[in-house]
Amino acid sequence: MHHAFKLEDNEQPMALSRSAHGYRLHLEDRVLPVNLHPEDDGSAILTVNGVSERVTVATHGDDVFIHCRGRNWHLRYAHPLERLAAALRGSEEDVLRAPMPGSIVRLEVAAGDAVSAGQTLLVMESMKMETTLAAPRDGTVAEIHFAIAQSFDRDAVLLTLEPNE
Amino acid sequence: MSTSPGQWPFDTVLIANRGEIALRVIRTVHALGLRAAVVFHAADRGSPAVTTADAAVEITGETPVAAYLDGDQIIEAAKQTSAGAIHPGYGFLSENADFARAVEAAGIAFVGPKPEQIELMGDKVRARGFVEKSGFPVAPSAIEDDNPDDFVERAHAVGAPLLIKPSAGGGGKGMRIVRDLAVLETEIATARSEGQRYFGDGRLYAERFVENPRHIEVQVLGDAHGNVVHVFERECSVQRRFQKIVEESPAPALSQAEREQISETAAGIARAIGYRGAGTVEFIYGKGEFFFLEMNTRLQVEHPVTEEVTGIDLVAQQLAIAAGDKLDLEQAAITTKGHAIELRIYAEDPAAGYLPTTGPILRLIPPTGEHVRWDGGVVEGGAVTAAFDPMIAKLIVWGEDREQAIARARRALEATVLLGCQTNTAFLRALMDHPDFVAGEIHTGYLDAHPEVAESQPPDTATVERLLAAAALSVRPIRDVVDSTPTLHAAIGAWSN
């Protein structure tokens, strides 16, 4: 079965299978023997193609956080069905999502306003800091989903644009 | 310190703060054999500061921040815990003269300066005037009074480039650089309305802007008996959005003669005030000249670099001063050794304009090793929330020289395991490699001049392979599919060797 992980905005397709000695990682053009052996201290020994190194992994739902080679990385499991659904749902450019939890402190537009890409739509506040959010494309504001001072979570849809013809 | 064990006028210190600084103060309070009490908002229940303190009192507020700003509840908490002193940490109430006054009126020692000293230095206009009158160098400037038209004229006379700031400001909010005097009037109008919005005070001041300025600040200590010493300087070398990220001591920019000159100037200013407590006198330095910028009448976030090069515990000094002791430090005996660097670990995305991020702390393994200090405020199982500042921890490293300190910083950043929310550790690691940083060619506009440092470095093929392998072997949906069907595999022969 084919899977994918999102790593720094790039979708990385892969598949995993069992082998006699562990697992095999199937990438586009190669197959690598892999294994992950948990250690008592919470870290793990990762072996790829015969080379072992220490990593620390933590998962939270579909999010995978890995400390590997001196850096902390974030990967997100992309569910096959959700990827399909997202492809049918239309453009991500129609929505303005919250990059972090917070609340709206200022609205620069109203529903029905024509906006151009890069134009400031609203100002939100989080962690005692203001952040300006801009239009992802040219279009017309369809709806603003939160009122000033109402709080929201990360990824909440703050504003939608009319779908493009 | 002249206060010996058992001779303190108070046996409990209430810490009116949270997170990293609350923990850091608790550490010294305990080391001195005293009890530590903290106040906490429900958002911090179970946080390391709360579980490390000897007593904790819950405070409430419309928002978590509002709770920590409520002086009445904090003084009440001090009474409930029989605390004879209140340490405000930094931020929140540390530079609030009304709070300091209310604490002392309640018969509790305020670990900080006298209220009137907070007021004098908190008003940038008055502070500048005082320093100038005392004969110390300030940058050419114009101060707004009741006549805004006249202010425009005088600001014009200072000449470009020019920096306009709200008098009541802080943290870089509402600051504007004017390079072309033709737009001076519009910029002043904008700065005034921003100052009004952020601080409820539209008054401004304008001063000569030093291009590529370096930010040098000097740690001072004064006791209630008129004794003042300086504890040498720090350089806040790299900033983003006027907020510091890297601090070091000694300042790479200064010669030994300049270090002594700037440090003695700072001590002179503190002496002129009759300053009590720990404070920091900030200077702008450029082209061999330095000008007084402002004085922070509190302990600062970057105080550990001073502690690492001098061996002086600044919080212990603060507490002894609050206890009424005479400073037991002789200026001539204060020396520095080696080089210390502090890096602020923020929950933020440097590649996206340093946008703050939030998330759970799933795994946290701070770096260890010789001369590596981790002043953290969160533990595994905690979370970075949108309620407070995004600073997670401070990493402080010391080396025999700057080169060794940088090398230790690199290693410590690579060893820092912090999983669950995005942080700036990879960015700081890239910064430690940047040729200009390594060469000490740093100034407050450094990151604007080098945006490439903030760009995220894509992983190489070998790393991507490793990340995918580790992720695939850890995520349930994949493991379940792969591990639950060996008989099926065997039956169809598809995966057999």
C-alpha cells in the first residue's frame, strides 16, 4: 500500500513492507532495508541500508516529530483518502487559515469586497504579537468566519474567497 | 554577600512570574536556603515552576496575562505564604512603579529598584534628560513636548537618518526609521497614532539613527547604601523584529579600553541615580562612539551571560540588596573570564517571518555537557500556548574564547531534542555557522541584511530516507497494515524474499 508524508511542504510518497529481517522502505526509485529499535531511554536506533544512528521519535495523531542528525523535524502522515478528498474539494487558495491560535484584532475587509493577492485582509494577535494575514489570490471575500476578539485554533478557516470560475 | 545563612530578614520569597525566569529565581532562592513561593494562573498548573516551588497560590484574571499583572492578588499571595520579599522576575510587573510602591507599603521587600527610580528610567524622555544633565553622552535628539509643530522642526534639525520612537514604548513597537526628511511629517503622524494605540500615549521622541548599530549594555548593581559597581557589558548581537535572539559577553565589538570606558559610564549613570538593585544601562555603539539609549530597571533575560563570565549570581545579589545588605563586591575584584553566548529558543518559524507557533511538548531532552546551561520553563508533557511569549528556554554556553563558545553552541543545539512544536533551533544552528557571525561582524540589523539565515535548509536525500523510515515505522496506520498481514503476504507471495 502506498503512503505519503508531508515534509516541509513536500509530499514524500513511500511504502513499507515486511522482510525476513525487518522492514523495507520503498521509495520512487529504490528499496532500502530499514529497522527501528527502541532503546530504554526513549530514543531509538534507526538502521537504514546497514547504517545505524540514534533518533528520537514522538507521534501525536498523524504528526510525527523526529530528532535526527542534529535537527528536529516534523512530518505529517497524509491519509490516502483525505488526499483524494482534498484534491476534489477545490483550491486551498480559496481559504485563509489561521497559522496559529489567536484572535482577530482588526478586519480590513468585509464580505463582498474585491481583494487582490497580497492585500491585507485582517490582523490577528497571538502570544502578545500581531500578525498580518494577506489574501492568497485575487478574488471576492465570500465570508468572514470569526468576529473581532473571538478566539480560534490553528488551521481554523478565518475567511473564504468566492471560488474561482 | 554579608548576609550569612539564617540571618535573612525574610525566609520566603514570592516570585511574581512564570516559566523560565520563575524557575531560575527559585534555584537561587533555594541555594540561599530560603523558601520559594509562586503565583500561577490555571494555564500554568503543573508547570515546573509550580511544582518546584515550596508554595503556590492560584491567581485569576480575564486572560492568563492579566492574572500575572494583577498586583493586588500577588501581594495577597505573598501575605498568604508569609513571604517577606517579592521578586518580579522580568516582564509583567518588574518595571511597574505602582506595584513596587504597593509591595513596600504592605511591608514586603520589593526585589528591585526604588519606585521613583523605575519611574525616572521608565520615561525615556525624562531618563535621557537626566543622563544628559549628569554629563553622559546621549545621541542628538528631539523630544516632543506640548507643541507638536515645533517637534517636527526640531526632529528635522537632528537630521537623517532618524529614529522615531514612542516615549512610553518598548519592544520595538511603533518605532520608525526615517531616511528621507521629506516623509518626516507623515511618519511622525503614523508613529504618534501607533504610540497612542499600543501605549495609550502618543508622545514621541526622535534621535539620530546609527546605521548598523551595535547594541551594548552594561550590568550594574547598586545597594541601598549608595554603593554601585558595574559587572561589565553584554552585546545583544542578533535581533529579529527588535527582539533579541543572541546575546554575548564580552562584546566582540569593543576594545579593552572601550569596554572599560562604557562600563564606567554605566556605573556613573547608576551612581548619579543612587540606583538600588540590579539594572542594565543600554547603549548604541557605532564607529567608535556610544550613546545612552535607556536603562532597564530589572533583571534581564540575558543576565546569564554576565553570570557565566564573572561567576556572580545576579539573583543572589538582588536578594541581598533587597535584604538591605551592603554590596560585598569590590569593583577592582570583578573580572571576566572567557566568552559566553546566550541563544533564545523560541517556538516560532523563522522561515515564515518568525511567526510564533504552538504545540504540545512531546519530548524534551535539553543539551548537557560542560559549560552548557539550559534555563528552561517547560517540561515534557507541557505545551506552548498562545497565552504567553513564545520563548521556551535559553541556552547559555561558555568557552575559553568566542570560537570555543560558538563550537559548544553548535553541538548543544544539535543535541537539543524538542519534539511537538516547531522551534528556531535549526535557525540558530545555521546562524552559528554564518561567516559574518563567526567573524563577529554583527549588528542589530543583521538578520535584515542576511535573510538567507532564516531560510529553512531542505534535508538531503540520505536524511529524507531516514526521516521517512523512522516515520513509517512509528505511525500506526502504516505499521498496522504492514504488521497485521504476514499470512496474506505469504499466501500471495508478493513480498517474500
